[in-house]
Amino acid sequence: VQVVGFAGSVVRDAPGAGSYLIDDYLCEVTGGQLRAGDDALDARWATLADLDLLELAPGVRGALTAWNRLPD
């Protein structure tokens, strides 16, 4: 992928009373094959309608909405 912009940041709780700062970026696909890495069981492209059917991590939809990254 090629990074084309900054999407936003969130802070999430980490083990041991710590926290993670997660920066998300907008990217364009430039080639290759989508596949899950060692941190996921599955990877796929999803439509906006699919978001209502997928089990998202807590806060994902709220962050995307707050960053104005979901179409109206």
C-alpha cells in the first residue's frame, strides 16, 4: 500500500495499567494479495454495509465516525 494521509489516533488500555497510542493512516492499494498476518485469523475487504455484520473491535466504528471516515 501507499500511505496517502493520516486518519486519526486512539488510546486503548494495555495490560498492566498501561496504554497504547494507535495512529491510523489512509492508504491506497498498489498491488499484492490481501492476507492475514500472524495477528489475525482472516483478512478481507469490506463494504460499508459489511460493518454492521462484522464483529469489530470495541471503538472502531466510533473512531471512524469521529474522524469523518464513514460516508453519510
